[in-house]
Amino acid sequence: MPAWLAVPASTIPVPGVVVLHDVLGMSQDHRNQANWLAEAGFLAVSPDLYYKGGRLVCIRQVIRDMIACAGPAFDRFIAAMQIPSPAGMSPSAAKAATRTMKKRRGKEA
């Protein structure tokens, strides 16, 4: 999956942020926001959720997947959270986020 990864200058463990694009898709503005977060000390990744079929084809499916906490778009979101930082990221972070999101939606974890 194409994604923009902005890495901070720090070599110590840093918090990570997933920057999701709006309905119009990936743009230079989203890359700039990820870069700004990296300058502030965060590892920032901005996945292109529309890469498989373009904006118009994918919008409906992305919305469905994110609401259901399941499906290809949701899986790409979770995969983006699993990108390791230079100093290492907890491998259980994505599983914990998935459980939390499903609980908020009233689904089983």
C-alpha cells in the first residue's frame, strides 16, 4: 500500500500518528501535515486508502469498511499502524486499537 512516512530526527522511541486523508484522497497537504508532525517529534504515516481503484470507486467501500471495522480499507488502516518506528513500536498496538474501535462500535473484540 502506498503511504507517506515522515520520520522524526530523534533516535529514541517516539509516539506514532496515522494521518488519514479526507474524501478527496491523498494530497501534498497531507504529506505536509505528516512532515509537520515529524518535525514536532512524532512518527507519522499517511496511507493512501484509495490506491486500488481511485477516489470515486473507493469512497463508498472505504466508508463501509471503516464503519464495520472490517474489510480491505480497515485492514490497510491497521497495517499503517503496524509500521515500526526506527526505535521499535509495540506489536500489540494495532490489535489494541482494533479492539477499542470495535468496542466503540458495539462489536465483539
